[in-house]
Amino acid sequence: MTVSSDLAAPSPTSRQAAPRRATPDLLRSVFRRHAAGVAVITAQGERPVGFTATSLTSVSADPPMISFGVGTSSSSWPVLAEAGHIGVHVLGEHQRELAATFARSGADRFGAPTRWHSGPEGVPVLDGVLAWLVCRVVARVPAGDHRLVVAEVVAGDPDGTGRPLLYHEGRFNALRD
């Protein structure tokens, strides 16, 4: 890889702070600066569970696979630890409140006003999202206080309307041109 000379050195006006030691706060501070798409992950246990995720990643096109991280202290983790299939929902900018509901501890995530139905493989599928997938879990990889879940897509719908919801600086935001 070649680095252009204007990318290799900071400009005279850039601020160069001394590096900090790696801590959970440093990681959180850096990733607050990283805008990420907002998704909700769902699974069916004795009752449906779900949580808001900004760690959704496309892993492979062939076979189609995704990954996301989930904290092992999350109330959803016990169900996700056993689930054979999960739902992945890409939220639109009109769904800030839905994102907040699935991010809030102790919330009734599947009660009104959340609209959802049982989808393929019995996975809870949220209504009105930009796109959704149902995936078969193929791995749960330990990663610190989280698990990295890798799953293969089995069904989905990319045809919702609207613009994506983003998470940046601790807030849900709309995409601007």
C-alpha cells in the first residue's frame, strides 16, 4: 500500500496529543467519534429478546454471513447463547425511539408501541425497518466481556423505505448530505 505524502504527516495545524494507555474509557471515547449504523438483534426463547447494536458487520458474501458483538452481562445474552437463529434489523432515522427502547435496560421491548411478528425460524421480526435478516448462528467467539456472534443469512427483506439511523457521540442521529 502506498501512502500519499499529504496523508503521511499531520498538517502544522493538527493537534497531536500524547497517546493514552489503553483503558475501557479510551475505547469508549474513540468509538463515540465513530458513526455507526443502528441495528436491533432479536431472538426467541421462552419470550422474545432483543437489543440495540452498533457492531453489526458484513463478514462474507458467499456464503452470506454477518457478525455482531453482545455483552455477556446483557439480559438478552442467556437466550442468544442458546438460540439457533437470530434476527437482524437495520433501523431507519424515523426509529430513534425504537432504538432507545431496545437499548434501555428493563424496558418492555416487545410491548406496545413496538410492532413485530414471528418470522422465519420463529425469530421475532420488527415491522417498519429499512431491512431485516434471519440468520443461523454458526459461532459464538469469546471476546473479553462480550461474545462475537457469527451467523449465516437464511432469509431477509431489503425493501424498507427511508434513510438509515446512525449512532454518534452518544446519540441517535440522522444521515446528512
